[in-house]
Amino acid sequence: METKIVLFDKPGKEYTEATLKYAIEIASALGNKKLLISSTTGYSAKKALEIIPEGFHLIVVTHQQGFKEENTNEFDADLRRELIEKGHDVLTTTHALSGVERTFRKKFGGLYPAEIVANALRMFSEGVKVAVEIAIMAADAGLVRTDEWIVSCGGTGRGLDTAMILKPANSSKIFDLKVGTIICMPSGLNI
């Protein structure tokens, strides 16, 4: 399969629809009708629901419960119900590349292994880090297989600006995760 890599001028939510369209096109070419996306408040999930072709399965990964404020979830509850009623999955769980380690860093300082991996991925872009992280989270939840190539989408702050083909891994075997190619992402070039 021949693919091109699309580089957006900058990171941002305004690339959500384009990212989804590129991701759907490549997932169709792969023959894998699953699309894995991150969505904090529901903005990206709602956009995906609007354009996803018939027969595609969305797997939406949200921030964990209490990420921003104790005992709350930022994801729109009505949209969660709608996605589930339409047969899609919504996963809310601990972040694979920070989780408990973030607590240790905040309390004691320093940097811990999972956060080192996260920061290395951020050298490409925040969206690359998110796309890898949600693939690990979805694999741990049994929503994606570790022996198939999938399309995973992440973003910078809000929305989606990155899509990539990857083969997920469980968190206990993180270094088995394989990146096939980047489909689109924000360019780091400031020319």
C-alpha cells in the first residue's frame, strides 16, 4: 500500500475533520473497520460519529475519571450513551503513560519510566503520544487486538491532529507496540 504523510501547519482542533477523513480512508484500505480515537469532552467523538461510514466501529478513549476534578468525567454523558447505543465503545481508564507515576512525580519530583516514554513520543508530537497511549489502553481493555494493524488518532489539547497505523501492545509489553506509519500530524517545522 502506498501512503502519503500529511503535515498540518500547526497543532490544533481545526484539523479534527481532516484527520478523521484521512484515518477512515487508510483504515478502509487496510480492511480494518475499527477507528481508535481520543476524546476528552466528546468534541472529537461527535465529529467522528457524524462522518464515520456504515460498518465502521469507533473506539473512543476518554480521560480517566477525576483527571481534571475529583469524581467527575469531562466526557459528555449523553454522547457516551449515544455511542454505546449505536454499538461503539467508550473506554474511560487510567492513562497508560502517566497514571500513578504522575502522582509520584508531583509529590517527589523526578521522572519515571512511563513518563520518559511519553516525553520521547512528544518529540514527534503530542498527538503521536496520545495515539500510542490510547492504543495501549484499548489493548489492555481488550478492545483492540495486539496482532492486528489499526488506525489510532490523537491530538494536541483538544480535537484530533494526528493519525497513525500501529500494532497495539499491552502495557506489560509496551515495547512490542509497532508504529507502521504516520498518516497525518502537525509539522514541527517553523519555516
